[in-house]
Amino acid sequence: MITCDRCQTENIEGSQYCDECGAALQGAAHVARRHAATAEGAAAAESGALAADHGAARRAPGEPRPAVQPQAVSSSGARVAARARGHEDSLPSRRDPDAAPHAKLVIHRGRSVGKEFPMLEDESHIGRWDADGGIFPDVDLDSDDPEAKVSRRHARITRRGGQYYIEDLGSTNGTFVNRGRRLLPGDRQPLRDGDEVIVGKTFLKFHVLNV
């Protein structure tokens, strides 16, 4: 029943005007709005269903839904993929492509005798690459160290005012210059042209280039 706000007369459900005084019934208006909203929702649902059916009809039988475009690969992901394929030249680099190496390390004893590692920066790291840890050393001995005697972050060579230094970075098997004492981690040792550098079981010769 709907009660008239003006005369308090009880009217049957669905009445829009009071049978006694003729006033508009508020309950009836609310019911009308509710019915209208329900009808509108049903129409929207039906429209969506028709659109879906139309899209399905445009696809040939057995044709898969359009694939979601993959997100762009991060620079670190590209580095890992490139390293895995052996295309080191395609890796993003902060180095100047026109820069000439000022020094180099050459393997003279070990698995890859004669292999050279040019140095283009004032700071060069020696170690083995580690995709998970984001370690990509300048002198990457990963493929030349089958017994993994070289640490991921093994040693570092720096150039300061024309003078070179080498320091161990807390490696497991140590760094040695000219077969002398094992370098203490963080203790910089002067490095000169022709010096021998031993990391793990890999023996390298250090050469300063005339640039």
C-alpha cells in the first residue's frame, strides 16, 4: 500500500495519484524510477551481449582471440638476452663508441691464451657476468674460467693521472701481481706495463697502449 503524504489515505500499490485528494504519490514516483533504472540496465546488458556476439561472428571459426601485445623488454632483460645469444656488441653501453682503448689485459696462460680485453674507461672491473645479480664486468672471464675460480666481482683496475692501480674486491681466490703476495681487499697496488695479473687460475698480462 502507498500512503498519501497529504491526507494519509492508503492507496493500492502502483497508484500514482491519491484516490481521496488527487495528490501525486511519492512512493509511486520512487517505484517508477526504480522500474526505469531496471529497464535501462537490462537494455545495456542486452546491447553488450549483442556487441560480443557481433565480435565473435567476425572471427572465423577456430580463430583465436587477438593476443595482448607484450610489454617492452627492459634494458636489463635485453642485456641478458643478448649475452645469452653471445651478441655482446648489441648490449647497451655507456662507453663512447669512438673511444680508443688506453690499456688491455691479455690472457697468457689458461683456457683462452691470446684473448684480449681492451680498457676504454678509467675504471675497469674483472669478474664473471651474472645476469641475476646484474653484474657485467668489463673484463668478463666467464667463458674462460670453467672451474669458476674467478669471483663475480673479483678485482678492479683504475687509472688516475696516467698511473694505474689494481685492487681486489674481496674475491674468494684472491688477486696477485707478478706472483707476489695476495692483495688485501681494497688495498690498491700500482700496476705497470708488462705486469702479470693472476685472478683465480687465469694469468693475464697488463699492457699500456700508446694513445
